[in-house]
Amino acid sequence: MKGLLRPWVLYALALLLGLGAMGWITRTAMRTERAEQVARQKATQTEKVRLALWRMDSTMALFLSPEAARPWSDYRAFHPADRAFSRTGRTGGGGELLIPSPFLVSDDALVLLRFQMDGPGRVTAPLVPGPEYRELASGIAGMAERRRLAEGRLREIQGRLTWDSVRAAVLRHGGVLFTAQQMQELQDRTRQRSPGSPASLRIASPFQVFQLAWTPFWEGDMLLLVRQVWVGGREMLQGCWLDWNALQEVLMSTIRDFFPGAALRPAQAGEGADAPGRLSSLPVRLVPGGPAVAPGLSAASKAALLAGWTFALLGALAGALVLARATVLSERRGAFASAVAHELRTPLTTFKLYTELLAHGMVTGEAEQRELHQTLLMEADRLDHLVKNVLAYARLESNRGVNLADILAGELLDRLETRLAERARQGGLVLERVEPPELRALVLHTDALVVEQILYNLVDNACKYAGGAGDRRVRLELALEDGSLVLRVRDQGPGIPAHERKRLFRPFQKLGPKEARAAPGVGLGLALCKRLARMLGGDLDYEPAAGGACFALRLPVRT
């Protein structure tokens, strides 16, 4: 038992190692492919975010560029014209003509309010003219409603912003503010460039009006643009309160093809312009949104892994089948060697003993010598039958075929009857042949020697297992059923128990009562007969009977 168990243990260990290696390969392949997919997704996401930011910054440039070039005077409701001319010459100047701010005439959908701080405590807005200009502005269409909205927003600005808080916010968010001393130095350097020119021809300083760049920042939920303006020696802060909802809708409309579920969020404190997802023009961060696609194996990888596992499992199954076959073969060889050795021991012992008696003249009586000779002859027949069965089984194991030829059913039975009757007589039985006369003319395409071997084994079994029965007959019956010639060998012995019939045609199995199993033989006859019958194109079956055992050999009939 240990010898049979060891190969299975080794096979199980090898199988575990192989499956473990396949599992490791599968896990590594899946992790590698998923890592590659994640990297590709990140690269694609990064590129899409870059393009989306570029689109939004380009859109903002359409607003910020004109706003940066807008003169400081537009932030006053009305400002005087220094010089004005008609077609006939000069008609006014010196503050006689007033020019309205363009914000009084048209609205900007992205701006809630433009305002100006002239110093601590003074905040004005172009849409909220002072008392001296209200009558002048009242003639503009829709001015009353626009002024009402602007007054409310101006009060909110005045309540939330101060001169110092706005200056601190500009510096905190990277903006630049010039001091009065710095502006004076710039103006002085410009004037010194033409010291010898007459005062009437000196060039005015380009820094008489100085506008710095816009600095965007969040003040609570307000998105503001603020710039510093110097007019002469006077400092002002001008700002735009942007409509974040409208601005967000405009920006999102440019990137919906990239990120349908994206959102824009205020940039957190400390996030620079180079932070991932942050616009360079506004303190706003893009949140792409949408669930990331779960990485999975590609179709090619799935097919490769499936093929690998299929081949591995098929290989494991094939190995198990080969090992099982080898184990069964080993068991059969062991059983065969044991059975043949046991069966050979008895006749060889008899041969040795009787031949010694005869050789040494220890048996002198003629009757006793005849009896010894008869026993030796029987043992020789027994050995001959055993050797023929073993050789026939070995021929089947090596897949050697049979020699088929046409023969009449009556002729075949005539050739077999003498040998079958002699074997029945040796077992103490009488062979009865039952055949309808019309069946003798049937033509069989079969091997007569193989049929003889099958029937001889069946009669031999009847002699072994039914020899002690009261009815001493063994019947050979012929019938034509479903186009096949059926040859039944029926005895009157104890039969075969139902629970043992499933092992009936297995090699090296001896069935029946204990006394029957003790009969000579290696348990090879029925397995041999079954396989021989199928090689002839027929079959061999056991048919339960009321008394005894009945085996039916079916042979094809040539039509």
C-alpha cells in the first residue's frame, strides 16, 4: 500500500507546486497589467486636465486682457475730458465736458460690481454715481434698476472689505504694490533723462498714471480682481467682483467634452499657480470628477491566462489519469503475478510429484499408472487453458486485432461442440445444444477461434461454479434477436449475487460463493471474454435467471 501511495503523494506535491507557480504568474501578470492601465489612465487624465486648464485660461484671457488695458478713469461714473475738438476747432476743455463710464452704458455678464477705493473709508462704484452726477445718469436706459442692484452690492463690499485688508490680500496672493516713495523715484528718473531741455519741451513722466496688473483672490465666497493705480501722487485700488456662478458656467462649457462631471472649486490656501489642476489666471482648481475606470485585464491577457490555466489543468488531469492508469496497471500486474504464481504452483507440484513417482518406479500397478497419467493430462489441459487466457489477454493489452472471416453458424457450432462437450464432461456436466434448424444457415463475419475461446471460458466457469449442482446440464442455446446471433451458455449452479455483478467483467475478480471462489483460475476469463466479444463487433452480457447463471454472447450477422 505504501508503494502505491508514494507516487500519489509526490504527484500531489508536484501539482501544488505547479498550481502555486501558475497562481504566482497569474497574480504577477494581473498586477503588472493593472499597474500599466493605472499609469495609462493617469497619463491620459493628466493630459486631459492640461488641455482643459489651457482652454479655461484661454477663455479667461479674453476677459482679463481687455480688463488689464482698461483705463483707470472707467471706474469713475463720469470723468472730464482734458481736450475736446469739433470740426471747426476747439469747443471745450478744462473739465467742461464729461465722459460717462462705459459701465453705465453696458453690462458685463461676468461682473457683479466694479468698485474703486480712494483710500481708507472711501469705496465708490461707477454704477452708483455721486449726488452731483445722479441726474446726469438718470437719462441712461434701465439705470434705476441697475443702480439699485449696484447699491446693494456696494454696501456688501463696504461691509466686508477695508483698505488695509485688500492691500494685505493682494500681497498675500503674490500681487505687487508700489509705495509712494517708489513711484516718486520712478517719476524722478524719467524727468532726469532730459535735464537740458526747456521746461516747455520736457517730456511728461510716463508714470503720471500707473496701473499695475490684476491680482485675483478669494475673499470668503467673493472672487475678486484688484489692481493698484497711481494717478500723479494719489494711490487707488480698483477691483472687479466677479459673478462666480456665471463665470463657472462659461468655463465649464469649454471642457464638458473632456470632463462631463467636472467641477471648479476655490483653490485652497497655500496652493500655488503650479499646483495640479489649478488655473494660472484664477485661484480656481479643477476637480475632474467621475469615478475612475476600474483597471481590468485586457482581452488578450484574459485569453492568455485562460489558455495557460486550461493547459495546466488539462496537464494535471492528464498526469492524474496517467498515474491512475499506471497504478491500476501496477495493481493488475501484481494481481496477475500473484494469481498466475498461485495457479501454476498446484499443477507444477502435481507434475513434479507424479513424474518422480513414475520415474523412480514407485508406482508399479497398471491401473495406478493410468490414473497418474490421466491426472497429468488434466493438469496439462489446465495449464494450457491458463496460458491461452494469459496470452489472449496480453494480446488484447497490446491492441492486436482478430482475424475475421465468413462462416456459417451451424458449421461454427459443429467445430466447437466436441471441445466444449469434453470440458463439460471433465467438470461432471453434460453439454446440451439447443438450436433452431433455420439458424444454421446464418452467415457470421467473425473469428471462429476467438468465439471458441469465449465459449470455452464460459463452459469452464460453469464446470467450476456449477459442478456441484443437482442439475448437471449446461445448455448452449442459439437465438436470433435484433439482427444478432445470440449464443447463451446457461448452467444450473448458484448464480452470481446481485451485489457482485458490477465487478463481473473486471480482470482478476473471482465472484460467487466462497466455494466457487476457491476454484482454480486467475479471475481473468470473463474480462477476457468481454473484450474479445467487443473486438468481434458484438458483446457479452450476464442475464439474471431464476436458477443458475446465464451469459449471452451476441455476434453480428452478415446481411
